Amino acid sequence: MTENAELSPTDWVREQTQRILEQGTTDGVEVLDRPIVLFTTTGVKSGKKRYVPLMRVEEDGRYAMVASKGGDPKHPSWYFNVKANPTVTVQDGDATTTLTAREIEGAEREHWWKLAVEAYPPYAEYQTKTDRLIPVFILE
């Protein structure tokens, strides 16, 4: 998908990403029987490309990136990369496209949060584990 992009230091995330890269598609790579999408972001400090596999939350060709980090009190590192460098590559299946991310709030966030929880119900639990409002980006 993106040459010279870095894999995650987290074992299960790295293994997921490697499966996608080896297969050439996100098809069949799932978490709790739910599909994922592979995003490629640009590091805010390093400028390096980084792979971020996340749950597939899509509507009308637009995708959401949910910065849940499992309900951790801190944002995932990719959150800061997307804030600084909103051009993100998205691989869904074997189709790849480049979109622009923007963080959403209010009624728009509520709509996408509902879609995210439908796509991956554990997001609702993650929100109860943290005091931070889990950020949601829309890529369009």
C-alpha cells in the first residue's frame, strides 16, 4: 500500500497489518468477526508513514477513525499524527484511496459515534473507561 511505512511496535497490531500487506487486501482480517480498514498516516515528528489498522466504520464512501485506544486515558499516538497531517491513505479490501481527515464534534460526532458502536460495540464500553471524550475523525 505505502512503501517504507512503519509497522506498529504492538505485536497483535503488527501481525494484523502484516497479514493485510501479505494478502494485498483487508478482506478476512477481522477483530471479533468485524472488518477492519488499514489507514496510513504521517508521523508528526518523524514524517514517517505509519500503518494504523482500525475497525471499519464507513458511510457513503466516507470513513471514521475512532481514537479509542481501548478506553485508555490518553489518545493513541496516531491521533496527533492525523491532527498535524490530515492526508490519510485508506485501504478497504483491495481498494486504496487518499482522503482528508477532520475531527468532528456535536451532532455530527453523535451520528458517527452511533455508526462506530454499531460497527464495533466495544467502543461503547471503551468510552465508559475514560474521562476523555473519544475523538472521531471523518475522512472524506
